[in-house]
Amino acid sequence: MSHLLSPVFAAGFFESEPVRIAAAIGTLVAVVTALVGVFTVMRGQSFAGEAFGDLGTTGGSGALLVGVGPLGGFVAGNVIAAAAMEAVGIQRSRGRDLATGIVLGAGLGLAALFLYLYGSEHSTTGTTVSILFGSIFAVASSTIGPVIGLSAAVVLITVALYRPLLLSSINSEMAAARGIPVRLVGALYLLALALAAALAALTIGTILSTALLVGPAASALRLTRRPLTAVLTAGAIGIGAMWLGILLAYDSYSWPPAKQGWPVSFFVVTIVFLVYLLAGLPEARARRRGARPAPAGERSAPGLEG
């Protein structure tokens, strides 16, 4: 059996502890980002997801200065950024983008300062690359506990808010008319998004985390009209991309010319992008036939039925 599997699974793949840790953390993160990502796409807040990914650089670089793990920095940086966005104002779409842009600019400025201060006394090449592009094979087993805790927090927040969050994502005016505290719901969702982006940054880096946060969800919403089904579909896409990315990255250590291995983040982002393109084929066929499918957010509206 090992002889038959050797062309696919390099020697030692199933016995490797870093692979097992990466698969466990990657699975948790894929599930969490799928749950939050569907609402991110429906609410048109992909820019906020991108901003949290980039602002994770601020938290990660700040963590370097105080000597703590990157996950703590990602979480602290994103939570502070979420509070700042709420303080600036996120009631309307234009206000959300304005707040996101202002906080993003300030956060990246701090990231540059932190990296400069750290780089004045240390060699930052490997550390900086890990923050920006991820290094899931280097994640310690002690990180699994915090990842489980943060994942549970995101799931609890999103599940508790599911119905009001769904209605406010589709029509905030109708939600307000029904007595839903739209701003409170939006603020709690923003907290869940910040935590999910921090978890994504741990796996594939701050620069590429948006691909995992938005890509599977956008693909799923191209394939189904129901939000709950979209969450399950996005989760399957994210887990598949993560597992296949881990496998290819492990196998790449035997690939020429350098035989140094390719990053997991490259494979994950590439797979997610290809799935998104494939998910758009039914829409492309429909357009050629003269039909015009509704945008993802509008297509999600029937999900209020279940």
C-alpha cells in the first residue's frame, strides 16, 4: 500500500508531527473562516476582511517587540482595529469603507515602525516572512489550545447572531424596523471577523489571509442560494484547499531545483482561486444562454426560509 501511495504522499507524511498539527489547525481555521466569510461576502465587507489581514501585520510585529507568540499579536491587533473601526463609524456602507481605510493606514504605519525597531536589533528575514506569508509547519502544538478557544468564540458569536445578522446583511433597514439592534449586531460581527482573520493569518500569513476568509465563501455563494448551505460548502472548499495545500507543500521538499519546499500559503491561495473560477462556470453558461443570475448577496436572500 505504501508503494502505491508513494507518488502522492512523500515518505514520512503521515508520521510527521508538524503535518498533523498543521492539518488540525488548518481544519479549524477553514471552518471558522467559512462561517464568517459567507456573511463577509453578503455584507459587502471584503475590504474589511482584507484590512484585518493586513492589520494582522501590526499585531504580529508588535508581538515581536514584546516577545510573545504571533497569534496573540494577531488577535490583539485585530480586536483593537475592530474597536477603532466601530469608533470611527460603520453604520453605513460608505462609513464602513472610510473607517476601514483610516484604520488600515494607521495600522500599517505602526507595523512599519515595529518592524523597523525590531530589525534594528535582530535579523528579521525569516520572522517577517512568517508573519506576512505564514509558516503553518512551524506552529507549535501548544498553539492548538488557543486556536480551539478562539475558534469556539467565533462560532458562538456567529451562531448566536445568525438570524439577526442574516437579516441585517440582506436589508439593514428592514432589520431595524423589526427592532434588531443593527449597530450592535454589526459590532459583534466585526469582532468575529477580526478573530477569524487573526486565525487565517496564523495559517497562511497576514498578506494572504483574505483569500481563505473570502475565497471559499465567494465560491460557495456562486453555487448555492441558501446561506447555511453556502457555509457548509465554503467549509468543504476551505478544508479541501488546506489539506491539499499541506500535502503539496510537504511533497515540494523533493521537487527540483532548490528542494527547499514551497509555502503552504501559495498552494492554498492558488487552489481557492481555481475553485472560484470553476464555481463561476454555471453563471458563465447562464449568461451565454441569455439568463442573468443574481449577484451573490441577492442570491442569498431566500436563505431566510432556512
